[in-house]
Amino acid sequence: MALFLLTYGYHQTDERAARRDEHLAYLNKLKEDGALVAAGPYEDLTGGAILLNAASQEDAASLVDGDPYTRANVTKDRYLRQWRVTVGEL
């Protein structure tokens, strides 16, 4: 397994509030399954970051594609890349 970091911004849309409960339920399910390490919005609420555990870039992208925020086009400027911890531990 490898770590993948997703960063993103938000579109100005009412779908963000409408899909929030689904989005959080999805993230909690990923956490239960061991695929999510941490997730949350930036302090200024302009976007957020999600740290995922996945076997490959394709698997991580599939997890992102399953998020209700992605499906409803709530997020923009999504950037997903593999990330390695060199100092500290998770």
C-alpha cells in the first residue's frame, strides 16, 4: 500500500451543502475500510485535502471518483499524487 494525497478546491454550488452528509459518510466508510488516513477542509474553507491508502494511483483515483463530492462536481482543481513520509510517522 502507498499513500496518496488529494488536494482540491470547491466550486460555488449549493451541491456542497446538499451532498455534505453523503460525502462524510463516504469518507467514514473509507476510514473503516483502512483506505483513508485523514481528511478535512482548509481553515478558510476554500478547499481541502484527503490522504488515502491505496495499492496504486488507479485505485486511489477510483476512491476519489466514488466520492459524492466528485460525482456532484462540488470539487475543482483536484490534484492526486503519491506521497511518501520521510520524517515523522503516521
